[in-house]
Amino acid sequence: MAQSKCSGATGAWGSIWAAGWLFTIGYLHLSFWKAVLALVIWPYFLGASLGPR
């Protein structure tokens, strides 16, 4: 069976994502429901802009 190595970078990216999401909510002064919607939409657009083309 193949073994996989897991690096600590995954946790760091999750923290960066959470900080960016909270910054976006605060910067735009979003209400609760708009913030919940941003939780779903923001990662999609971030991935679409930073992902391979």
C-alpha cells in the first residue's frame, strides 16, 4: 500500500482563507445572510481566478 505524506501547509492555507473571508465581511460591512452567502461564493471566485487556466 502506498503511503502519503501530509504537510502542514493545508492548515496554513485554511487560516489564510478564514482571515481573508473575515476581512471581506468586515470591509464590505455585510449583514449576516450576505456573509453566509459570501462563505459559499467567495471561495469559488477565488479558485476561479487563482486556479489553472
